[in-house]
Amino acid sequence: MESLLKRSFDVLFALTLLSLVMSWLVPVLWILNLFVGGGPLFFSHQREGKDRKLFWCYKFRTFPKNAVHPKPGDSMTTPIPWLGTLLRNSGIDELPQVLNILKGEMSVVGPRPHLPEYNAYYQSVVGQEEMDKRHNARPGLTGLAQIRGYRGDTPNSASIHNRINSDIEYINKQTFLLDLEIITISLWMLIRAAVRRIFN
């Protein structure tokens, strides 16, 4: 029953984001992108999902159009220099993953999907058994690890352990109320990061 509720909420949440946010955000970013010579608005790369199955994960492009993959400090080449950094730091660049949610490859809340090479490195730190545990659920747009500050690059083994342990903790505890709590905190963090970036 809980899994049916979670999937129903995932679809409803994704459709709401598509209609209320993506419907105007995509045209705005597309127009800005035209001013600097175009290039793809989106990009995708393979990440590991539930049971370690590979899928194409979608994002807004926040790096120069000739680059293959974003690097630290890169920003979307638009008339607003800080736009790419804003999208990435706030997590807005992840919004196209609502399509992954609708396809059933992701959930709104769950462990973040990693690149295969990142998973291989994390596994060398925490072990295969722990990594297998975190792949017992669909990956999420946000998660318990993210609201605890373990998002993006993990600089040391302690951060990696904390990130993986948070993912496993979520999988063991997951309830609809916990999902709502994580979503609420994630939205607050997104808004706060966007405001700070705009006014700093």
C-alpha cells in the first residue's frame, strides 16, 4: 500500500512540476540559450538506478556547449553569467528528472543516482554490501543525504560513509510522512540557495 501511495504521489508531483514550473522555465532558458549561439538546453548521461540498472538521467545543461561534462566552475553560457552556477548550486538543473520520475526510473525522494564511476569509487570506500543496500530503492530527485548536506562531490571518506549511511537509513525508514518532510526541507533549501545567489 505504501509503495502504491509513493508511486501515485511521484506521478502527481512530477506532473505538477511540469505544468507549474517546467512549462515556463524551459522556454525562458531556451530563449536565453539562443542569445549565446544555442547548443543543447538539456543533456543526459547514464546513472545507476534501482538494482544498479543503468538509465539516462536528464538535466539542464549548465556548462559550455563544447564541453562533454560539467566541471567545477563552469557555467551555462548565457547573457547572465551566474545563471549556470545558480541552476547548479540550487539544484534547479535537476528538474528535468521529472521525466525520469514519470518513466518510473526515479522517485521524488530516494538516494541520488550516481555515475557508474562514482559508484565504483564509493564502493571501494564503503564496500559492496553497503552499496547494494542503497540500490534497493528507486533513486530520487532529492533525499535524506541531500538535506543533511551530502550533495554533489564528497571530499573525503567520512562524507562518503555519511552519505551512503543516510541513503540506507532512508530506505529502512521510508514512509510517506518522511518523504513529505524531506521534500519540504529540500524546497526550502532550494529557495534559500537561489535567493542567496541572486543577492550576493
